[in-house]
Amino acid sequence: MEITDRTPIVEPGHSYGSVNREISAIPLTPVRRTPLGWILGFFVSFLVMLLFLYAVTILFVYGVGIWGINIPVGWAFAIINFVWWIGIGHAGTLISAILLLMRQEWRTSINRFAEAMTLFAVANAALFPILHLGRPWLFFYLMPYPNSMHLWPQFRSPLVWDVFAITTYMTVSALFWYMGLVPDLATMRDRATNKWAKRIYGIMGLGWRNSVRHWNHYQSVYWLMAALATPLVLSVHSIVGMDFAYGVIPGWHSTIFPPYFVAGAVFSGFAMVLTLMIPLRAFIPSLRDFVTKRHLENMAKVMLAMGLIVAYGYMTEIFNAFYIGDAYDVFMTLDRFGGFYAPAYWLLILCNILIPQLLWFKAIRRNPLILFFISLAINVGMWLERFVIIVQSLSKDFLPSSWHIYLPTIWDIMTFIGTIGLFLTLIFLFVRLLPAISIFEMRELIHHDSHAGEHGGQHKGSDQDSHASEGTPAD
Amino acid sequence: MRRAQKPIEQDARELYGLLAKFNTQDELIAASDRTYQEGYRKFDAYSPYPVADLARSMHLKSSPLPFVMLAGGIMGGVGGFLMMTYASVIDYPLNIGGRPLFSWPTYIPITFELTVLLSALAGILGLFFFARFPQPYHPVFNSEDFNEHGSQDAFYLSIEAGDPQFDLERTRSFLENLGSAQVSEIEA
């Protein structure tokens, strides 16, 4: 960690007691004293989610014909939203796993929330390919299972890889998230005064009692899960990238797709963490002590770096089209600049490349309001990026007679907006019912911080071993 | 921890052991170190956050779970690869543009995913097995003080009555001499 930045990762003056109290106070607030803001936010999100249920019901009744898709644009909103949501999910795993392995202590106060975001985003993402199937009730055909038709999935197809990647990612994220929650659920169990709250947290807490024998197993699994999740994130979005790269469509058939998709996913994911964290911080003042400006600034830096990689990806695509000189690739690129979908392209360049350049300035990185708007712009930009890649590339393929313009119908839009409602509903429930910040890791952090104070700032790693040798008490 | 069930009427308030409370992590580390040196083996320490030195001072063996996860990962990877080979080469060969049936590089992504999936599942199931989850009852929960502070801000050490070295008076004074803030008896 950098030495020059003295901004604390936890505001001073916190002890074990205050950490326990302040984080658990939010889920343990009695039902009757639920803040009005929460009720209002939940209500609106829930209404938007109902929109999703309505759109999906109509979809199941009438089929995908109600969407604007046509031939050649057979993949449109469903796949755009799939890629967008799964990309948002990746930041959560990155924060919880990669930053854990790199011992970035500042991650502690945001990892739980980011993991929850991952889980909900991936759940949304997984819905779309299934909705996009002509007969969604037969989705289990995608899995290899002994069946009376003697058929197997085509294991050489990236679309089948995707099924495995998403299923694995969802399972591992859920396990990792729940595992991280168990010690905190025990704390919640012990702090709850309501009989039912105590029981429910107790059952979910599995009887965790903070025994060192448990911690011993727990820690080794937790670190290994993090070590597994790290390459998993990269593989998942690489496979998503290969869904496209394996196709022969100009604009898709490119080896840069897997890494460029991963960078784009992290970029949009961090933007989404900021989009959610900044209002949460504004509405729940006690969180400001744990999610400090240092966190916002660090996330902004990651976003800037990822944004530059994404920009490099865009440049490479353009360069390659002209360097290779293939007539179809050149045409596709020129169409991107000046064709029907050009406004979407230039808007995404504005949102993903130009606006994030503001993040070079420290004052902007530390200004929550501006950061919030930048993160919103990036979310929009990354959605448009997938729109352009999918719709624009497909709409003008090799044969002019098959060209078709795609425009979304109201059902496309309702389904998309509806998943945002579903996502926010889950986020509201999560913040209300579970500790949104990892309590036990905060306790650990507080111990480290106070310890660093005692030893005049000499800190990190090496002092770990000195504990055992610090003299035994006199007897 | 699992002991023969005795009829309830015979000994309604059987002793599980002694529970000593400490205020700091360092005191607990020193105490568990001394407890081990003294010859006690059936004892446990409780800390509201993971402390690597505690496992060391208790002379705990390192967790076998990494090997469980490795085994799960190997099963997933090898099993997945063989499944795809069987499906694509033997059971359901599809000629796609004359490409070889055993086109193993295309099996790698799913092999990797299944390695991770089974390894993670093995880790969690192994954790449940070794930590004996779910375990809704444990004698230490009989201590009010433990319920109030054990998962929040205090450190505890328990010595079980089942330990051959255990002697109520002697063990109690041993724990008190370790600098414990409070020593109490725990019912089973």
C-alpha cells in the first residue's frame, strides 16, 4: 500500500464495540423503525421489478417475436444485457478475491457489498440467455445429462462453454459470499434481541462460535476460494468474449476480444460499485466512517486504468481493420463511424474514453458527486459498447440484401429496465437484512490499526510473528 | 466433544469444562501457549477474528482442507475432460467440417470451469465436515458472557473436563494465574 496516502481506511476512534454496533445496527433496526427512504426506494424498485415480471410473462405467452430481433440481428437486447450484467458482476469478485490475495486492506469495507452486487448481477445476467431461448422451459438441454434422446451438448462450442462458465461463476460467488457471511451471522445472532431474528441468524450462522479450530479450517478455505475465484473471473469473461470472437461476423472475429472484454467488465463493474456505494454512503452516514474517500479514490484509479485498456481495445480494433485491409472489416468500421448506429458509437466513446479522463485529477477522484456522475456515464457507455458490438456488427453482414436495422420494442426496454428493478430490489433487501460490511474483517482491521499505533507505525506482515514471543504473563 | 450420553437424571448438570476470558489477543496467545505446555490437549481458544498465531500457539495441525480442495479439483478437471472426450469421440461423434473428433483444446475451457467448481464445492463440503457444521448447540453457548462477547470483542480459552489433566481446582487456579479476567464453569 502506498505510504504517502495518510487518509485512513477506517475513520479514527473506532473500537471492536463500535464496529459491531454500527454495522449490525442497520439490519437489526426493528421493522417499525425502518427508515422512510428505504421503504420508498424498495417500493420503487419493486414496482420496476413487477414490470420485468409482466414483460417476461408476455414473452412466455407470445415468444421472442415480441422483441425487435430479426435476421440478421438475432442477438440484441438479451445478449447485450447478459454481457452488461455479467461484466458488472466481475468487479465484486475482483474486489473480494484479487485484492484479498494482494493484501489490500482497504477492500475490507467494500468486499461484502461488492460480492452481493456480483451475485445479484450474475443472477440477472443468467436470466437473459434463458429468456432468449425459443423454448426457455427446455433450458436444461444445455446441461450434459443422461437423456432419452441420446444427445450431448456440443462441447466444442463457446456457447456451451458459457453455460459452464456462468453456472460455475454463480455457484462459486454464492459459496464465497455465504462463507464470508457465516462469522458475521454469528455476531448478528448474538446481537439480535428479537427472538425470530436470533433464530434465523442462528440457523444461517451454522453454530459458528469463533473457535480457533474453526478459524483454522475457515481461513485456509477462504484464501483458496479467493485464489480460485481470481482466474475464474478472467475465464468467465474471456469465454463471453469468445462467444463473439468465434463468429465470422466482421466486428466480432478478433483475437483481442477476450482480454478486452475482461477489462471492459472490470471497468463497468467498478463503475457500478461506485454508482451504488456513493448514494448508500450519502443516505447512511455511519457508513462514511468505513467507506472513506480513500476507497472512492482507489476505485476511481482502478476505473481509470481499466478505461485506458478499453480505449486501447477500441484503437486496436480500428487499427486492425485498416491494417488487414479486409473489405468487410473496413466497411464495418466506417459504418460504425458514420452509419445508422454512429450516434451510439460516438456516445460510447464520450462516456468510456473522454469522460473518464477527468479521473486523472485528484480533486475529482475525491469528489463523490462528480464521481457518481462519471460512474453513471461509464455504466451507460459500457452498455452502449455492447449494443454497438452486437447490433451494429450484425445488422450489416456480408450480403447487402440481408441487411436489417434493429430497433428495440417496448418489451425489450421493459425487460431491461425491469432487471434493474430486480437488481435494486435485491440490493435493498440485502442492505436491510444482512451486514453490508464484513464485521469480522473490520475487527481484524481495527486490531491491526491499533497495533500499528502502538509500535510507532511499523506495520505489515513482519510483526505477525512477534505476538507469540511477547512474554507470558507472570504467575 | 462427542461423549457418551449419560441419563439425564443421573447428572443433570454435568461439567463441560472451564471457560477463561481474556481482554486482548496477545494474552490469549500467551495463555493458549502455556496451556499446551502444561500438557492440556482438549482445549480450545475463541477469537472474534482470525489470528494465525493462535493456531500456532495451540499447536493445531494445519487444515487438511487444501488437499480436499485439490482432490475435488482433480476430480472435476479429469472427470470433465473424460466426459467431453467420451461424448465427442465415442458416444456422439459429430463431423464438423472434417475436424478431428478429439479436438482437445476446445475442451479446455470446460475442463477449467469444472476444476474450479468441484474444488470449491469440495472446500465448502469439507469445511462443513471438519468444522461439524451445522452445529446449533455447543456447551460454550451456555455461558451468558460468551454469548454477549464471544462473537464481538472478547477472547476466551476453554479447557474440557474430559482432558486427562483436568482437575477442577487445579485447572481453575492455573487459568486464573494466566491473567484471565474471569473464569467460569460451563455445563455440558
